[in-house]
Amino acid sequence: MNWHLDVESFEERQRILHDTAILGPWYQSFDLADWLKIGAVHDGNSVLGHLDALGFPGDFSGKTVLDVGCNAGYYSFVAKRRGAGRVVGVELDDHFVRQAQYLSRLLRIDVDFLHNDAHNVDTRLGNFDMIICTGLMYHIPDPTTVLARLAAVCADTILIESEFLIDPGLTHMARFIEGPYRGDSTNWWIYGPKCLEDMVRAAGFQEAQFKGFYFDPHGEETEEGIPRGGRGLLIGRKHGM
């Protein structure tokens, strides 16, 4: 993604480099210019290319978009750059909200970033044509409640990037995570693709389709001895595919 950050002044560049360092650590990476590359765990440009190949929209023209669990706002900014109208990002971690708000000002991309919990999403935020959920669903203790809340404010499409069980024999199941997973104690579930499809339909979407894996660590285990999940994209729609 080309963010078109054009800063000529050496002093201004130094100030921005200082600001982005102070705002760290970052989870989402941003390649903003040849002199400003925010390195992080989540390589947004690489993942976005994979998601595009699986059906992530290349055109958001005029759409209202809610990005739930938006982190530093990478996919909120993508939606806006791809033509979206109103874009709202919701993030529980205030650290990431500050990053997102800073980048919104720096890049002059109009996104409304809010410090809030996915469990609190309701029509007070408005209604949205599309909802983006990247790296969120496995952090939700009560996923059916959250999916129902998202369905209630979504007019058309939900885009879910998540960790999924790889074994086809477990596709209709979900693994509950007791304790840490890959060193992170905020993970609760890894869903089989068909399991999450069923959950999305039960929440109020007419159709749900797992579009495939873009990362498949088949046979790998985490440091805790848990079979590692793959990463993929699921798309749900209110009015059918």
C-alpha cells in the first residue's frame, strides 16, 4: 500500500521518526516512506496482498465501514484509500488507539478511531455497509454475542481474517484455549472454518464462506504444545454471495 507520505523538511522527518518511536511498540507495520518504515509483527502489505487474492474488496467506493479490533488502523486506512465514505475504527487497547489517531493525522486520512470494546458495538455507532475484523475473533471470550452485535449494525458484508484449525476433520469444531497460546494469554478460541461459517450465519448473515488459507503451518506446534492454526479469510453477507 502506498501511503504517499511526502515530507521534505529534515527537521520534520526527525520529529516524525521520534514520534513513531515513542508510540511503539507497534503490532501493525507501516511502510510510509523510504525514510519511515515502522516494522512490526503484522506485515500489513504482505497480508493485504494475500487477502486481496482471497476476495478482500479492492473497491470500497462510498461504503460505510466499521473496523472492529482495528489496532493501529491499517485496514481502516486501506478501506478509506480504496474509496470508503465514513470509516470508524474500534479498538480496546488505548495504546493502539493512540497510534491509529496519530497516523490518521499524519497521513491526513479521515478515520474516526474510538477506544471501545467489541462487546459494546451497537447502533449508537451507526449502521455500516461493511465490517472488517482482522485478528479479532480468537480474542473474544463470547464470540456469538459479539457476532450478533456486529450483524445488528451491518447492512451487507463482514470480512473476517482469523486463525483457523487446519485439520479438515476438525472443520466443524473449535478449540478452546486454556492458558497462553504462542505466549499470548488473550487468546480464547481457534475455529474450524465450517464452525465459524455456521456461527456467522447464526448471528444473522444469510451466507458465510471461508475463502481459504493464506498461511498454513501444517504440522507445527506452539511452544505450549498446541497444534498451530493457519490464517485465512471468511466473508459473510446479509444478502447472499
